[in-house]
Amino acid sequence: MARVQVGDQVFLEEGGSAFGAVRGIQRHGLHIYVENAGDFDIRAEAVKSVHDGKVVLLESRLGPALRTAIAHAHTAERR
């Protein structure tokens, strides 16, 4: 089983675009950085899978502020 490591990229779906990276591993979850939004803490239950330097999250288990941040993670790139 793969383990989460600091620096792993974070995704909402396999094959999707990374929106951030793992900054820290906490007792009950992860501390992640979301592009254009900053740092967020997520509970372990929000992690769907971990493999090959990737962490895939379950969107349904994320709070509204984090979902909004993810939706705007690449906004600056689209301008």
C-alpha cells in the first residue's frame, strides 16, 4: 500500500489536473496547499486513493470552502 508523502500532488479524479500538493501529514489527515488559495486541512476519510506520488480526494467529503478553492485553483492560468 502506498503512503502519502510531503510533496505528493493532489487531485479530485484520476487523470484530472493537480490542484495542489501535500504540505504535511497529520494524525487524522493531511495539510494541503491549494494553488491560488492557500493551505487547508483535510480528514483522512476524504482520501480516496494514494499511488505514484498522487493523492486522489473524495469531493463529497470536502467542505464548501475547499471545493470552491479547488474550482478556482487554475483561474490565473486561464487569463
